[in-house]
Amino acid sequence: MKKKILIVEDEPGILLSLKDELESECYEVIPAEDGEKGLNAARDKMPDLIILDVMMPKLNGFEVCKQLRKEGNRTPIIMLTVKDKEIDKVLGLELGADDYVTKPFSLREVVARVKAILRRTEDLLDELNICSIGDIHLDFRKYEAYRGEMSIELTPLEYRMLKILIMKKEQVITRNDLLDAIWGEDEIVVSSRTIDSHIANIRKKIEDDPSNPKHIINIWGVGYKLIP
């Protein structure tokens, strides 16, 4: 079955170029010309990945990304924008985007990133499947997390970070190692403070007392260690 890619882009030339390139790679492409149409398509068409422009009419890309994550939609998102400031990249990532490409870009670069994210998503599902951290039960096949009957909402980046920590459980993993594992191959400029921010968010969701964590332990001056 073909993977479905939703492209939300208000510039017709870029939308058509991306559509043609991805279809040549045997992906099924769903086009949307503004943020509102993109949001509705993400809800209705169940794409495997979303390519989302930031500067758009009606709803910008940040607003679409934020709304999808708020609704529990965990579809991987690549943000497209002419902006190249680190703060804009970090904002997109903090809202739950998985990658960030700055215009102008090469079509082959976008395709390569699409393939990389879809491959990582498949690896995430295949390698971990189901596991637990304390009384938190994680199902990486469905991107679901529960404490008892209560659902816990985690972003795709938080799942990815937990995957790395779980695979290295009871071992110290440095902030640089986390940066390299999550963003290094894509050459995105992200500071170690972003790692700390994501860890803090994860602790709020899975720790009984986030200020005194029992599972994700800070190793001062080095990084973090997960104790299941």
C-alpha cells in the first residue's frame, strides 16, 4: 500500500513541484492550499506524513501543527518556511513537528527527509512495540500511552526520545547523544536546552512528582538516565 503524504502549501508552484516529485517516488499525495484545508485533510484523510508550510492564509503552519497535536494526532510533520532563525525552528519542534526545511530547498532533500522520517517511524513501531515505565504502559505501534485507564498524550518527538532512553535504560545518555540521535542526521540546529525542555515535558506526563523524578534521572553536567 502506498504511503500517503499530505502537502499543505499555498504557493502553487511549490505545491505542484513537491506533488510531482513525491508521486514519482510512488507516494500518494494529498494537496491542500491553505491551513484550514490542510487541517481538515489531516483529520479526514489519515496521511502517513504531513509537509506543512508555515506562512499560509487562514491558519499558519504553527497553528495547524499545534491544533493537530492538541487533538492527539501523532502524524509526523515536516515544516516548510522561508524563515531560518533558530527560534522559529525550535518553536516548530516544540509544537510537535518532526523536522524543519528552510526555503529554498531541493526537492531531493525533501524526499530524503520524508523517507528518513517514515523509516524512523517504522523502526519505532517495529523495535519497541509495547513496554512499560513504572505504571506507564507504552504502545509504540499505536503511539499510545496509558496509566491504568487514563490516556497520556505524548508528541512524536517525546515518543522518539523515550525510545532512545528505553533502549539505553539504566545507562547515561548525554545531551549531545540525544541531539545527534534525534536531529543530527538532518543537520537541524537545536540547542541542548531543547532536550531539557522535552525531558521536562515528559516528566510532567509520566512522573508522579516531576520535581523529584524516579524514572528519568538527571546526571548533573552529563545528561539523563532512564530507570524503568
